[in-house]
Amino acid sequence: MNDRRAFLRSACRHCVGLGALTGLAGYAQDLSGIRVPQRFARPAVDTDEGGLWGLMDREEQRIRRSPLTIHDQAFQQYLRDLVCKLAGDFCPDVRVYPVRMPHFNAMMAPNGMMVVWSGLMLRAENEAQLAAVLGHELGHYMEKHTVEQLRAQKDTAVLGTLVGLVGGVGTFLGQMGLAASLFAFSREHEGRADRIGVRLMRHAGYDAREAASVWDNLLQELKVTGGKEAGKSGDIFDTHPTSAGRRDELLTLAAGAGGDTGEERYRKAIAPLRLGWLQDEVKRGQYEESLVLFDRMLQRDAKDAEALFARGEVYRLREDSGDAERALQDLDRASRLAQAPAEAFRSLGLLHRERRDTVAAAQAFQSYLAKAPKASDAAMVRAYLTELKP
């Protein structure tokens, strides 16, 4: 079991996500010479590439059935349209699967399967930032980097071992970790995928400078726990060490051009799902990193009721010195806004109950039940109200 866990941790270090945006040193140059490859056909089943496609086909079936896959049709269509806008002629060959995983990641398999994690989508501030990551993944796919990496191994036992292990892990995350072990790209591959990704962004009319913002935002989260070493080691950065001038390199690739950010479209697309993603982020338990994310959201919109609730919930659960007051302030502010989520009232009630303010707790719990009378924990909240009666 320990060996398997170690293997999965190692595999996840190669998941593509934002880590795949690294490795740009020496690649900040004009994009005019970058050619998007021609669309290709499915390889023969008796080739190494065909075997890799078959492995990914089986994983794709599991993803389709997974309870973690987001099946909201409107959002799935939004992602398909976005990918097609970037992919051009490759559009018919790409299938996009959003999954509810509260970490920053995305990956694309050689058979055209793209998996995008909700932690990435929560952190993207606009459509252009999401396009920056997805365009990079398309770059790997278009140039068949996964197949090149497999051949570079010169050891067909690698693929055979993965095929044997994937079916036995039994969990979606484990399957993704095993599949991701095939996606450990070289610096040359990373650089080419970045240049293709930025080229796709610019051709689609996006502001390619947003690619640098994606990196900056995530790095600020990691610095809370990683300090000056953040972005140099650990998980997604172990095989993709950053360079000091990375932001400048991304901006150079963007060529200073402006373009569409698609912020309002993006906010509208994720709105029905965002609260759940925020709650997943809180449950992740990395409170310091989450606070950086929620602070950034509130800097952009001080009246973001969902972000206020999420930050207040982190303070309530963390219980550091002064956190109770911070939680009370955020939850109270959230509850006074028109778009306040019902959960803000429940958390406010729990906080007042802990502080033995029975009147305020009862009022908050009653507001929660009025907003969410069929909530799964409604019976428990009603029990609290009974308990609070004098």
C-alpha cells in the first residue's frame, strides 16, 4: 500500500495543470514560426501509440461514469465551445470532462480526452486565463508529446505496468494519478506547448497576457506555506522548476497585445457551480492558501457574498487567535447581501451558538431553514433551535 501511495504521489507530480506552464527559459521568442500541426487520424491498434490510445479510452469510460465528473450540460457545452475556439480543426477530436477536484490541474490524453479540475476553474479569473491552460494542453496533444515521451522510455514494460495497475486502483483520483505518470514532459516539450498555447490564444482573440496572471496568482497561494522556495519544488513543480524571469517570458510570448478576457462570460458560466467549488476548497483544509485565494476574490469584488462566506468559514474552522471575530465579520457581511448563500446563515448560527449568543444563533438558524427548508441537515438545525429555546 505504501509503495502504491508513493507511486501515485510521484505520478501526480506530472499532472499538467499550471506546472505545465513552466519551462519557458529560452523560449521567449516570436511565435510567427510556430506552426499548428495538421489533424491526425487514430493510430493502428498494434502500434505503441495505438496501445496508449486504448489505455486512455478505458480511462475515459471510467471518467464518464465517475460521480466526480460534472454533468451540468450548460457548463459542459461552455467548455466544449471554448476548447473548439482554441483547437480549430482539431475540435471534433477533443472531449472535455470537468471534474470536481479542488486542486489546480488539467491534463490531456493522446486520444483527445481533456480533463479539467474544478480547483483550476475556481482560480481562473476570466475565460482568457482558463484558455491559457487549455491552450497549453492542446499544444501537447497536437504535437503528440505523450507518445514521444513513451518512446523515449525505450521500455514497453512501463505501459504494460500501467495497464495492469489502472484497473485495480479502484478510485478516480488513483486512476488519474496513474494516467498522469505518462505526462512527464521534457522542457523542450513544455516550451513548445507554451508557444503553441499562446499562439492559439492570440488567434482566438484572447489577451495572452493573462497567462502570466494565472501563474502569479497560484504562486502567491503557494508562497504562504512555501516561502521563497514556492514554485521550486513539491508536487507539480518537482519536474518543472521555475525560472526567475518566467512572468517576463510569458509576457514576451504574448507580444504585448491586448484582447478579450471574457470575464463576464466566465462568471456567468461558472455561477451555478461556484459555491460548491468554494466549499470544496474550504474542505481541502489548506486554510492559509485558501485565504490568499479568497482575499484576491474580495479585492476584485468586496460584495462577493459567496467569497465572504467561504473566507468566514475558513476563519471559523481554523480557530486561530482572532479568527472568531474575523469569521463573525465576514459571515455577518455575507448574510446582509442579496446574494447571500443559505450556508452563510448556518455558519453564522453555529458561530453564535459557540459564543452562547442564543438569540442571534436562533435568528440565523431560522433564516437558514427559510432559505433551505429541504437541506440535508435541516433536521439537525431544527434540533439546535429546540436546544436554544429558553
